Amino acid sequence: MLKRSIFDTSETSIDYYNAYLKKGFLNNDEYKIERIFYKIIFIVFNIFAITSLTLFYKLRQSYIIHQRNFSLTFAGGIALFINIFISFIPQIFPVPCFLSVFSANIINPLVNFIFYSRSLRIILFYRFNIFKVSSVKSRRAKDNHSNVIFSSTIEPNNYLPKITKRINKIIAAIVIIPTIISILATFFIYIFGDNMLNKCPFFKFDDAMIALKNNQGRELFIVVQIYGFIYTLLSVINTGLLIFIKDVNKYGAKFECLSVSILITISNIINVILQVKASSKYGEKNILKTPPKMFLTLFEITKGGKMLFTVVSIYMLFASITLPVIQYYKAKTFSKEFIYDPMSSIQYFYKVLNSTALVAELREIAIKEFSVENVLFWENYQILQKMIYHYQLEYNKAKELGDERILSQYDFESYYQQQLQSFSSSSMDGYSYDPLMEVPKEILPYYISFYHMFIDFNGSAVVNISGDKIRNIINGMNTCPTVGIFDEAKDEVVEIMFSSIYPILIRKNKIINAP
């Protein structure tokens, strides 16, 4: 029996090292308790993972899940589950060499690049939402100086929607292309490699520990080694970029991606050291230079580094799938606790929307939640209402003077720019207008600009409202636009903000104002 000690740094003899290379895990009584431990953990993991994935799928329509991109995150969760499941099997049963190759070369890159694409999505969409704010402002000024009328021939600004599509294409390419390359490279090595079917057979079941120690079929694992280096480099870059991302949740998407990037980088470094120091990578040529016992012990404990990545993968599954589920039920509990609190009513939320300082806070939250278009919609909607109200005041003045032509001489553009430069939310309760009144020709360009920014599919900051409301707006703009044409859309946008970013604002202020 070879005695194990993590802190034993003494050099091993050639006989000790040869015995180590032949020592397996499954049929060795020394590891009996450890095998039982793995079986228990395997059962617990399956219960935990299947429950988490089921609940995550069930809650896929919720805001918290939707904000993390359900499809991408759920696909990553399934891939993680398969990868972890496969990593436990060699600790319980003999397995073919190909299973290790499949896990390392195909599933592992898929998991890593899905995760990387999720991290990249957070970085890109965070910057994209900041860009939306400045883009809407610049577009606003451009449209209002053009004095256009609404028609189907207007060419909308589709630059921002193209950015969104481009981001999604980049994310898809990051996941699909490396996985396909890995699959092709693995089968290429199998077909053209030197006797690879005998070195790493498909159906010969052996103790995986012995295969790992002796680097069985090591030519095949060159794929995961290359990807490991690339991904470690990307993780370091990712970590640097994620530091500058602001997240409204302490344990939100940023925390998940940042912590996993750091863990993967550390794990890859440790794994490289173990592979170099504790496996017979260089065969008989290096047999005279045996490694210290410490590395051999760590290699056995981590199962050649495999269980090290399994622990990281379990954490990834928890952070990406389980944690959002916990946050959903936590938010639901919070909503129930404050259901009778006046602050939690839609009426109180409208008061919040009439506070310049609180709207600014909501905008900052919305940027971090990738939904800044909703707050921008509200701010610009209020400006439209002020334009109508101001038009009515000027119209009444002109009427009193007995010459309505004076109204055409008024500079509404200057008033509009003044509202933009010194924007302040204010209650619209004192303003009254007939929503069915036709939009005055002096104000129509501002309504057209608003439509192209927030309603048109190719707009700068399109809001996610129902299709029937979009159709009603389009029909109205093409026939006889009224001053209340965007009122229904406003109600839906306010409801979206009320159920998504407003609870975050309440929690934030409850914490700040707590004794």
C-alpha cells in the first residue's frame, strides 16, 4: 500500500513511481470509503441538478430568468449536467477511454464556450444599453431638424438593431464553431493517428485512474489542451472586462461570470502542473526523474484534475441555474411582504416616475438590467405630453389675440431642445388634453421621431410591447395620428418597469433607509 500525504514533498523512488502508475481506484480497498462517498455525492448531485433545471425551465417566462437569456443559460445548464454526470461515472464503474475523450474534447469545450458567450453577452449588452441612451439623444436631434412626415418610404435608423443581431450571431459562432472544430479534430486524430483505436478503444472498459496516470491516448487530448490554453487566456481577459460592469444584484450575472472566470483560470493552472508533474507523459525517457509524492497524491485526489473541474462545474451549475431560481423565490417573498406597503402600488410607482432623481436611479438600474429602452420611452413620452400642453397654451394665446397664424411663428423646436437639455420629470395630473385630438402639424415631427425610436422594429430603443398595440399605433400613424396614440403603449411599458426594475429600486432604498 502506498501511503498518501499532501504535504510530503520528498522525491519518490522508481519502484514507488512504477507502483503508483499501476495503482487503480475501483478495485483498491484503500479507496473504499472514497468510492462510497462519490456514490452518495452522485445521487445528491442528480437530485439537486434535475430539480434546479426543472424549476429553471418552469420559471423561464419570469423576468429574472429572461434577463439572463433563458435559451443560452438553459443550454449551458444541460451541457454542465451531462459533463458532471460523465465525470462521476469513472469513480463508480470501469469506463472506455473514449468516454474521457468525449467529455474532455467535446462536452468540456461546449460548456466553456457557452459560459464564455454568456459573459461576453453581459459585457456587450451592458455597453450597448449605455450606447442606446446617447444614440436616442443624437437621433432625437437629427429627426427633429429634418421636419419629416410619416410615410412608408422613411428609412429608419436600423444601426442599433443590426448591433443586436450581430451580438447574437457572435454569441452563436463562439459556441458552435469551436465545438464543431473540436469534434472534427477528435475524429481526425482517431482516423489518421498512429493506432489510436487500440490506444484508446471505444468499448474496452478499464479503471480510468490507471488510464489517466499513464496518459492513455494522450494524442487525442491535445485538443482539450489547446482549448484549455485559449480559454484560460479568454478568462483572464473576461475577468478584466467584467470588473467594470455594474450589476444591481450582489450575486447577479456579473458575480457568476466573474467568479467562474477566476475559478477556471486557477483550475487550468493547477491542472497543467499536475499533468506535467504526476503523469507518465514522457514515458520511459523521464522515468529516472520521478516527481515529489505531493504531486502524486494531489493527482490521485483530484483524479488527474478531472474532479477539480467537476467541482468548478457544479459551482457553475449552481451559479447559473440554481441561484436565479433562488433569487426568483426570494423576490417573490419580498413582493408578498410588501404587498400592503403603499410603495408597492402602481399608483405610488407613478409618483416615483414623476421624480427626476428616482427616474435617474431607475435608468441606472435599467442599464444594468439591459432594459434602458423602457425608461427612455417614459422620459420621451413625458416630453411629448409637455409639447402638447405647451401647444395648447400657445394656441389659446393666439386665439385670444384673434390671430391663430401667430402659432405657426412659434419656435417649438427651441422649446423641445430646452426640455431635452433640462429634462425633469413632473406630474402630468394637472395637464388635460383630449387623447382623440389629432396631432397638430407643428408637433407631428416629434411624434414621428418617437415612433421611429421606440415602436418601429428598426428603432434605436424598441420597447417590448404586445403586437396588437404595435398594429394600432402603425394604423393610427398611417391614417390620423392622435395625441393619445402612444397611451396604451405607455401603460404597458410602465407595467413592465413596475414588475421588473421597480422592485430592485424598492429593495435598494429599503436597505439604504434601514435603521
